[in-house]
Amino acid sequence: MRDDLKEVLLDEAEIEGICKDLGAKITEAYAGKPLVCIGILKGSVMFMTDLIKHIDTHLAIDFMDVSSYHGGTESTGEVQILKDLSASIEGKDLLIIEDILETGTTLKSITELLESRKVNSLEIVTLLDKPNRRKADIEAKYVGQKIPDEFVVGYGLDYAEKYRNLPFIGTLKPEIYSK
């Protein structure tokens, strides 16, 4: 599996440092406010798990499962909701937790849907940001690291449901995903 990688982009210690830093910022921003953290499945699970350990305020968690990739390496732009939230979010402060923000089309659809449910506030935290790939007008308030336009896997990020279990983030060799 590791032979399929070109290089390690973020190792375990760097990811832990990002989680601590973002957790401190989020703790300060939401001090005294009950927060609902919404993980976008499946990619955000590892990041969400590590991040919320560093958020020192009361919070609830929920998940959405959405897809716009449908097995490929490029977003199709067509967003499908496979699992919606399990509780009402009306009047709540929401923090969407995402593994990577690329084109933004999926996240834009999600934020519009959630905002229509009369939330108090909605912000986004993403571990990785590829701003040069952006197609939708959306930004994350909290960004772990901006990365180059390369296909990355590991720490929840996948290619065809593989590589999610790597404890770090690496760039996948192009010959792997261009078969």
C-alpha cells in the first residue's frame, strides 16, 4: 500500500499539531456555546475524532454522508445525500468538519441545505485546502493546511475506498489512479 505513494505530505506528528492548534481556536470561538460538530462521511472521521479531543467546550456530534465523486477522482458536481443528520439543528451553532476542501461544490450544497434549517451559525473546519481547485464560492474559517493540487490519500482520505487507514497523508502516484 505504501509503495503506491509518491511522498508523505503530512506525518502523524504534523497532523496532531494541526488538530491541537485548530482545537484551541475553535475552543476560544465557541466558549460557553453548545456546539454541534457535523462530520462529513467517510473521509472526515479520523480528523473529526482527533480534532474534537482538543475542543474544550460542550459539543454534540452528528454525521452526514454525501457523495459527488461516485468512485472517481473528480467531483461530478451532482451531490447525493446518502445519510442526513439524525437530530434537529434549528437554532444551533454548527461546525462542519471536512477532510479536504477542493472544488467546494459539495460543501456549498451542504451549507445551503443546513442554513435553510434555521441554524444560529455555521462554520467550516477542514484539515486540507486546495484553493486553486475551487469552483464554488466557499471558504473554510478554520484551515489545517493548504496543499498543492495533487491526489492525496490517508488519514481518512481515499481512492476507490482504499488507503483510508494510513496514519498519515501522502500523495498517490498518478499511475495508480490513472489506470
